[in-house]
Amino acid sequence: MKKYILYSSLALSGLCFTASTARAQQTGDLLSLLGKEKPAKERVTNAFKATRVVNGHSMEFLSPGTMDFRILHRFGQIDKGYSNLFGLDQASMRMAFDFGILQNLMFGFGRSTYKKELDGFIKFAPIRQATGSGSFPVTIAMVAGMTYNTSPFTDTTIKNYNTSRIAYYFQTIIGRKFSEAISLQVTPTMVHNNLVMLQSQSNDVYSLGVGGRIKFSKRMAFTFDYFRRITGLEKGVTYDPLSVGIDIETGGHVFQLHFSNSTGMNERAFITETSNRWDKAEIRFGFNLSRVFQIKKKKKA
């Protein structure tokens, strides 16, 4: 009887040890599986602090339910000297309202004093840069816009059509945020003018834009954009637009100080009608002011 009890105790101990070992092995297997889980995708944000670099669109989007009220101000030419207070005696401006619809969809409209133009656009990104396994390394966004010239026709001896006031532009933005400090993008662009001043001019102008941001402090960054015209460049008449600026974050505002050789502040104007040159100091000082408002309450999770 004693031997039976001893054998039973040994068998029960063996079973308990085996079960314990199996549970430990299963726990270890589960932990190893957890360690090998693929990291969740996370969308990259704040490549630029605003939806514009300086003149051109950036790869950034407004959050859904927000409105961005923008004031763009461009003074006169610096090379005019004291007689024009280095350009501060003159100014042109654009006032705009942009709206976020989805995380990758927004639209906006504005009005410029230059040629009294109205403009509107819609921007959509089918692909957004993200981190994590299987994520895409760049953002690809598309922009379609239209401008409407409301100033009087200069030549009244011929029949003028309302459609002659209209121009269109189409862009693809390919951008990447390389680090917290550096973001770059390229922007192939086509501008179509329904009416051109000379028969020798092309209605379609193609250009390649380059924009970037280099952050050098918590609230300040250097920004630039440049559009190299591939077709439609008139030697001695029009030039490629180059703008450089400093972004300053102040609470809910983004304030930008910049220099540019362009007067116009929509795509049709600054790509096709920049008539000043950097090498002759025919540049203008200006500023952009952006203030974002929440106009629709966020949905609670």
C-alpha cells in the first residue's frame, strides 16, 4: 500500500511538472509572437507648418472641420531705394480661405489685388507618407485650380469673351519628410491660359517646382520654393520665380517673412508672369499670415 501511494505521488508530481513546463513554453511562444508583431502604420505629419511653402502648395493638409484664414502681403521692389522706401510704399495682397474636408482632401478660394483675380483650388492626396511596415515613403498629392481675372479688358476695340479671363493649373506634389528638421518636395505643374497677349506665346506653360523646409529651432524654420519653367519662358520678359522665407510659429498662427521676385501670389500669376530678377535685386519683401480655426466640432472617440 505504501509503495502504491509513493508511485502515485511520483506520477502526480511528474504530471504537474509537465503541465507547468508546457504552460511556460506556451507563454514564451506567445511573448515571442508579440515581439514579432508588425508595427502599426502611422501617418507622417508636420512636414510643413502650413498648406503653402511660400507661394506654392505644400504636401500638408488641413484637418477635417478646420478653416485656414490666410493673408499674403507683397511689398514693392527693394531696388527702388529711398524714393519708394525700399518697396514699403507699395503693396499687393491675396486674402484666402481654405477648408479641410478629409485628412487627405481640402479646397480653398482667394482674391488678389494683382489683376483683381479670383482663384480657387481643390487638393487631394491618394497616398500619404507613413511609418510602419508596408507604409509608403512619400506623399503624393494632386491639385487642380482655376483663376478668374476681373480687371477691365485693356483692348476694347475687339470683341472680348468672358472665357478669356479664365486660366487653369494642374499639379502633382511628391514630397517626403526626411526627419523632424528636413522636408522636400517636387511639383510638376501645368498652367493653361485661355487668352495670351501675343500670338508667339503658348497657352500651356509647363514647369517643375521644388520646395523645402529646414527647421533650425523649435518654432522657426527656413523655407523656399522655386519653379523652373520648361516651356513658355520668354527671354528678357519673364523669369523663374524664387521665394525664400522664415516660418515663425506663434501660438495658433504661422507667420512667415520672405523675399520673392514675383508679384502675383496664385499659380497662374507667379509661374507665368514673374518679370523681375534676383541678380538685379528686383525682389520684394513680404509676409504670409496663417490662422487656423476649428469650425466643426471633432467627433468623440
